[in-house]
Amino acid sequence: MITITESAASQLKTMLAQEETPNLFLRVGVKPGGCSGFSYGLGFDDEQQSEDKEFTQQGLRVVVDAESSKYLYGVVIDYKQSEMGGGFVIDNPNAIANCSCGSSFRTATEEGKPEDC
């Protein structure tokens, strides 16, 4: 479903090691909002719901809620480092439009058109 690159996995494992809560996993999801229709959610969680889909990627436990999974199939999560700092980059093959800031997207099934950021 989702691919996490070695670079992203390494960064996530470093971040997880700094957390004090045991049994955390990576939760990936989408929610309505943002300039283009949906915004990505990426964070640590320790509460799993019955409808969640769980899998392991690069040694990380990853959980996606059932509603988000249809928008995230084939997504690649990477971590890029530059002179200005680093950050996670999400490449979504389902997106037909992305906000210029890269934090929101629109798919072919959504109504309307993207607004300006």
C-alpha cells in the first residue's frame, strides 16, 4: 500500500527513539482540507481502531485508517535533506493536483478544482 524509503525510515526511527511513550506506531492518513481538497497526516500514535489497516515497512509498524487507505494506495514517503533543513516528501500517484506547498492534494474522484494556496 505505502512505501517508506530507507531515508524516511531512518528519520522516523530516530524520532521514535526520542519518544517516551512505548508501543508507538506511525499513523498515516488524509483529512478533508488544504488548498487542493485533502491534507496529509503523518504522526505517531499508540491507539489503533478496529477498521485500521496495519502493515510493516522498513521495520516500522504503520497504520492507516480505512477511509484514508483509498487515497494512499501506491504512496511513497521519503525524507529529503537540503541546506535549508529536512522534511518528509509524499509522492502520491493518485493525486491529479497538488498544492504548491506540497501539503495537500486532489484526486480524480473529488468535485471542484484546486484553489490557490
